[in-house]
Amino acid sequence: MHITIAGNLGSGKSTVCKYLQKEYGFEVYSTGAIQRKLAEELSIGILELNTIMAQDLKYDHMVDEATAKLAEEQHTPPIVFDSRMAWKFAKDTFKVFMVVDPLVAAKRVIAGRRETVEHYSCVEEARSKLLERSKLENERFKRIYHVDNLDYANYNLVIDTTFASPEEIGTLIYNKYLSYCKN
């Protein structure tokens, strides 16, 4: 069984996925990395890419179809999907949502130095643009898929990552995942 990890921007999804890969042998599939690479190839920012994606759904459908196919065809090693929408397309997964305070998220994103496609002059600008990006993405998801990816009822586990380390979060997810698989 696979794990899907969705959550707020800057909640630590990618970092926790790397921890799950290193400690427990999961393969990681990141739709965010795919989007950042696409933005870089198009020489635009990630917020601008989201605007384009809202008008041209081919990018979402490409990612979604690849996610569903991979989840169905690969059983071992298990995959942890770092994606806001994989919970909908990857069948029979343990679904996790990570929440974080927006100010902490902004500080994490700035410290993560994704400046090729996510450049912010200060923490407040990062916080504002991350919230705007989240809003645009969720509006797009509601329009395309008729689901609210910010609705906690879609998930098996919701974790606030504001004050926890990636190791604590990863260990908690793994233990809950094992319990879920047994039941």
C-alpha cells in the first residue's frame, strides 16, 4: 500500500517524504518537483504556472494520469506521493494531510531556497504569495475535480507540523500507516 501526502505549502511534505524514503525505503513521487521543473523550463515563476494551469488543464491531467498509473502498476517498493491531489487518483492509499502555520511555512520556504521559481524578498511576501498560490490551486481543483483538497475529511491522518521535526512527523506517519495496513 502506498502513502499520499498532501498539505499546506511549506508544511514539510517534501522533507518528510525524503525521511520516509531514507528510513523506511519508500520511493518518492513528487508532483511539486514536476511543476517546479516545468516552471523553470518555461522561464516563469510557480505562481504564474498555476495561473496557466488554471486555463490549460492538460498539465493537471498529465500529472494525474501518471500518478494513477504509477500507483496501480507499482506495488513494491511502496511509494509516498508528495502531491496535493494524489489522494484522489492513487487508489487504496493511506492519505495524510500536513497543516502548518502560514508564517512558519513562509520561513521554511525561504530557508529551502527554491529561488529559481519561488523568489521572495521577505517572509511577509512569501506568506502572502503562498496563501495566494494555495487559494488558486484549491479553486482549480474544485473546478476540475469537484473536490476540496483542504477538506480534512478526505484524509486518514491530519498532522500539524508547525512545531514538530521532520523525523517526528515521518515516524508518526509510518506508525499510523502500519496500523492502517493491519486494519
